[in-house]
Amino acid sequence: MLLSLTLSPLSSTPYTLQNLTPSPSSPKRHRFKFLLQTSTTKPQPQSYHKDRVLIIGAGLAGLAAATTLHSQRIPFLLLEASDAVGGRVRTDSVDGFLLDRGFQIFITAYPEAQKLLDYNALNLQKFYSGAKIYYNGQFHTVADPLRHFGDSVMSLANPIGSVLDKLLIGFTRIRVLGKSDYDIFTASEVPVVDLLRNIGFSDSIIERFFRPFFGGIFFDKELGTTSRLFDFIFKCLALGENTIPAKGIGEIPNQLAAKLPADSILLNTKVVSIDFDEPDSPNVRLENGEILKTQLGVVVAVEEPEVDKLLAGSRKPVQRKTGRNTVCLYFSAEKIPVKDPVLFLNGSGKGIVNNMFFATNVAPSYGPPGKALVSVSLIGLFPDVSDDNLTAKVIQELTGWFGESVVSSWRHLRTYRIGFAQPNQCPPTDLMKDPKSGSGVYLCGDFMTSATFDGALVSGRRAVEALLRDTSLTRI
Ligand SMILES: Cc1cc2nc3c(=O)[nH]c(=O)nc-3n(C[C@H](O)[C@H](O)[C@H](O)COP(=O)(O)OP(=O)(O)OC[C@H]3O[C@@H](n4cnc5c(N)ncnc54)[C@H](O)[C@@H]3O)c2cc1C
């Protein structure tokens, strides 16, 4: 059987795939090879037989899926609705500043990331291992004793928690370091706030440190997220550094994309549905009406609510927990109060700012010479507050933190309101979901594993591994 593709406006490479007769020694194996040729076969109207795996979505999950296929020399086409790769992990350049779309930290100990990324090329810039907490009108340091011993001793007597709390942090570290990631992701689970209370942490350290810190990581002020994610992040924080790439968080997906064949990614290509007209051969319908067919399988790497839309025709509606939202505001500053690459947390229990930092203190490349970049994060979307009012509230609040003489020089650059920053991962969770979803369709994305960069990367690899197992594709 010769499956051919011609005249596709989507690809400049007229691949033809030839299915070879199965070898008698391995009757189930599906072997193939590519011939570069011009075929005379007429395409069906608005329909193209693509003999590549189709991947929908070029966020970290889709890029990891593509990377895995590429490493096996299995051809694929990555379809991305927006104008660039990265999904939720993108950076904009504005007036000489690098603005990540929301405050994002890359932890160097993420295990899958270690396998896929070239850290040296990312030129990772480190945060201070700890935080400054605004509480009762003053700043108090919480420091990692293994990295900043002096600071941590000095902080023993501060009001952020008792000496016992600080010892319990050490015990928690030992507990999580003793577990494999698999054990963590499959352990019995409770909401983070219950875990912290069960460990014996005092209300003061929960309210002043854990709530703004982990609330900011999960965009969840209630700390209702699963203890499994807490343990995973705590373990990664113990083993690695908090960083941002010198050229912005978007360098992470850019680096993955740069290693893929140039013609394998189609931007501005939105998929509107996945249909199953024929068994084992899903059709991918594009917004412009075109239908892409594949015999090799479809990897769906879009956000969870979008998965529901794409597969609406083939499965029952699913009730989902509400996703997590955040707002990130950026300011250009002439004057800032500190030079430290440190994260500031709001431990006061008042106001709308959850955390903030001076990005140019961590990575000077985030701003033009002589200017500082201020990044401020809120939890939630604040849909009823206009951008101007939100900016005014934030400026007023931070004036209380740093003083009028400092904050009056700050100029608003941009506000990002990010709906569905992460899926809701409150218990009960399944962080090891089976990627297979119907015939020839495999799901990946942060909702399949942990809602982190690493979870998204793992999920992309797992989806392709499942596809390869089912199809028994082999390289020639
Ligand atoms: C503000 C913010 C801060 C974060 N901070 C951290 C952090 O510090 N550390 C951490 O580990 N994680 C963090 N995360 C979480 C992490 O970014 C995500 O878990 C991860 O990037 C999700 O990747 P993904 O590939 O699953 O999904 P996405 O990045 O959402 O990718 C999905 C892609 O599919 C595309 N798409 C959607 N629909 C279609 C369609 N119909 N057709 C074609 N393409 C489509 C989208 O345009 C997008 O490119 C943060 C997230 C946000 C938003």
C-alpha cells in the first residue's frame, strides 16, 4: 500500500511513506520508510493523508513528545494554534525588558528537564535560597541552612516561625529526600495545609511562610493542593537551585524547538476537533476546514479544558475542578531597595500582593542598562478590577513595604492576567494517568502528571512511549 501526500500547503516537504510488507519473523511490527518524491495521486478535497504522528500543541508537553519522536527518527507534525512555541512558558520583549508571561521559576533538579535541556546554554541565573518575608511592617529572612548557614542561624529567632518549625523543615527535607518520585506521586495524599499541620508546623509559619510560598507556586491560597505535589517540589528545591534563564523563561521551549526539524512545526494552526470517522484513524480538523489524517497516531498536548473541547464528539463531558489563575504586573524602576536576588513574600495576611522580586537582581539581562525590572504576582484573576485600578492598588501596597521615595519612580510596563495557569490538583489526584485516550489518540500535558515544567515534559515522553508500544513502530 502506498500512502502518498501531495500539494499540502502545510508542509514544504512532500514526504511519501511506504508501508512495507510485514516481515514474517515479526508479523505484528509495522515498519516504514520515507521516500522523498513527487506523487501524482490527487488529494481528497480538503483532506491530506499525513504519514507522520500529529502532535497538537507546542507547549513543553508537545515539545517533549516531538523530541522523543525525533530521537527515534519517527516523523511528526506539531500543530500550534498561537504564533510561537512554549504555551504557558513564553517571554515577551518590551522596551528592552524581558517579561515572562507570569512569574515562573525553573528548578534545576527537575529530573526530566535534566535529561532534555542543556543548562549551560540556558545560562541559568540563580535566586537566593530562601526568601524575605514582609510581616508586621518589616522584612524577615528565611534561609536554607545548607546554602546560607549564617543567615539561617540569624533567622532562628525571627517571628516567621519557632525554632521547632525550622527544625521540622529539616526533617521534612530528610523525609522527601528518602522517597523516589514514583513513591511521592503515588503516596496517600491530603491537602498541603493538612500535611503541614500533621507534621506539627505552627500556625505562624504556615500563615507567614508556607501560605505565600506554596500558595504562590500552586496559585492556591487555601493550600488545598495535594501533598504529593508539595513533596515533589520540596524535594526538587532541596536538590536544586531556583533559577531563570538569562534570556527569559521562554528559552526553555525555544531550546527544545531548535533541535527539531525546521519543517516539523506549524504555527498559527488551530485544531478544532478530533473525529473518528474510521476506526484506528483519527481525523484532525483544523480551523481553516482542512482535515489531516494520520495512520501513526495523534498526540494531544493542549491544556485540559481544550482537550475536552477537541474530544467533545467522542467522549462524555467530564466535570472538572476549577483551574488556577494568576496576575503578574511588571514595572520599570529607577530605584530599588535591595540588590539581592531574593524572592519577597507577603506574610502579613493582608493585601493582594502574594510575592514579588526584582528580576534584574537575579538576571541583569532582564532589563536595559540602568533600569530595574519589578515583577509582582497576585493569586486569582481579579476580573472585577480594571488594569489601572489593579496597578494603583499594587503600587499603594508596595509603597507600604518599601516607602514612597522608592516606589514613586516605578513605571507600569504590562499586566498579564493568566486564566488556567495550572490545573487544579487538589485531592483526589492521579499524577500517573494513562496517556491512551481512544484509538490512536494519546494525551499529554501537565494535567496528566504534575502541574510543573517537569510534569509537562514527562507527560510528553510518556504519551509517545504509549503510542510506540501500541503501534510497534520501528526505525529502518
Ligand atoms: C504564570 C505561570 C507560572 C508558572 N510557574 C511555574 C514554575 O515556577 N515552575 C513550574 O514548574 N511550573 C510552572 N508553571 C506551570 C507550567 O508552566 C505548566 O505546567 C506547563 O508549562 C504546561 O505545559 P503544557 O505543555 O502541558 O501546556 P501548555 O503550555 O498550555 O501548552 C499547550 C499548547 O497547546 C496549544 N493549543 C491549545 N489549543 C490548541 C488547539 N486547539 N490547536 C493547536 N494548539 C493548541 C497552546 O497554544 C499551547 O501552546 C507556571 C504556569 C504559569 C501559567
